[in-house]
Amino acid sequence: MLNHMLMKGIMGLSIAFASATTFAASIEGYWKSIEERTGEQLSIVEIRKGNDGRFHGKIVYRYPTRGIALTNCTKCAAPNTNKPLLGLEILSGFREDPNKADAYIDGRVLEATSGRVYKGKAVVTGDGKRLRMRGYMGVSALGRTVVWLRTDSANP
């Protein structure tokens, strides 16, 4: 009897552990970037796993802006100088963190408004609906985190 209960307990824990690891939230998909100071929607970014096994993201939609419309990456360094923002790869080289579920490290983030490229890391929230993207120079403590929202498609 005790042996039977122990076996059921082990099976229950195994199933719970397997389901928790199976439903890890992926960074792949469409994400809506939002200006954190104003709350204005900026763009939709599509993140996909590349042939190199790392994750890359490009702008697939730009929302109309109330201020000056930025259409090209005028401050970007070569090879992105004056490239249109639509289709521009702004995330590159992210890989899954082997030590933390739903976390991605070793990436690069291009900030189109300034043309600067930052080191990057990201975490997908447990429910898979938010992406905490951190860009930094040098050490992570000297950076900024923005929150992106998952969306279903490249069109709003």
C-alpha cells in the first residue's frame, strides 16, 4: 500500500515537472514595442530562430506616430545607414540561457532612434505575454529595460 502511494506520488511529480518544462515560453513570435515614457505604440517586431541557432528580430510593422515619423535609420552605422526601419533587423544573436528557463542572453540590440548598438538579454514572463528586453553597455546594471507585449500577427 505504501509502495503504491509512493509510486503515485513520484508519477504525479514527474508529470508536473514535465508539463512545467514543456510549456516554457518561447521568445519566437510577434512583439509590440511601446515607448515607455509616453505609452505610444512604436512597432511590431518579429523574432525568429535563425539558421545559426540564435534568435533575431526585425521590424515588420510601424505604427503611425504623433511626432516626427522616423522611416529610415539615419543615425545607424554601416551597413544599416539610411536603411528603412521596416524590415530592419534590430535584434541579433540571442541564445537561450542554459541556466535559466525563458531567458535569452548574448544578444545585440539596435536602437534605431540613436543608431547605437547595445548588448542585450531578455526574459519572457511565465505567462508568455510579456518580454522584458534589456539593453546595456558594459555591465547589465548600466542599462535600460523595456517591456514588449506579445501580439498574434504582424498587423495590428
